[in-house]
Amino acid sequence: MHKPKTPEDIENEIYISVDILHQIGNLRVRQLIKVISDTNDEIIIEGILKVFEGKNNRTTIYEDQKNAGLILKTLNPKTKMSTESILHRVLENWNKSVEELPFWLRENYGNETLKRTIIAIENQKLSTIEEDKLQTLKWWLGLKI
């Protein structure tokens, strides 16, 4: 494994790790976590968000996101990106069973910021899927809005 230098490198390393998951378990993603532990947080987050956006039509979307979530949970990278921009990017394709994303959002932004963001997003035109995922996000976080 080479040290990822770009968000695309991180995205690809997650996919490679998932592709061999049935052979070696999550060993490769755990190695990836160690390799990128000193990588710029913005690069890590951008690579992970690309996985949660799910624009590549992989059939392993749950496993892809679960392993991206493991990186979020373990490294807890920080970002200056707004919660609204993150949610707009991931809501459509986020697998609702991947709890690491909502918990990372709460850890980094806090419940009050998330509440304000969710209220703002709920007042926008959303697809039925996005509305459903927003409700699930609130459920995961125990938010009463």
C-alpha cells in the first residue's frame, strides 16, 4: 500500500480494502488508518465523502461506507466544511445503517449546529430519499426537532 496523497487516493484505497475484505477481513483498512494518520484532515475527509457520495455505482456501497466510517471513527478528522455542504453531498447515497457518519458529525459540529442545519435543509426541496435519510440522521443522533 502506498501512502495516499489525494482524496482520490484515499477513496481508491478504501475500495481496494473492501474488494479484499472477504479474504483478509478489515486488516487492510486498519493498515490504511495507520498510513494516513498523519495525512491532512481535509484530504482524508474529502476522500471519505467521495465514498459516501457513492457516485461510482459499486455494489459494495454498505461495506465501502462502513470502512470509510471506521476511518472517521478512529481518526476523527476535523474540517472547516459546513455541515450543510456535507449533508447535501451525502444524503442521497448514505447507507442509513452506517452510524459512524452521524456520530462523526455530532462529534465535530455538536447537536445545536446539526439541529440548525437539519432545520435549514428540511426547508429546502428534497427528494423522498433525502427526507427519509434526514429523519434517520435525526433518529441516530436522538435529535428532537
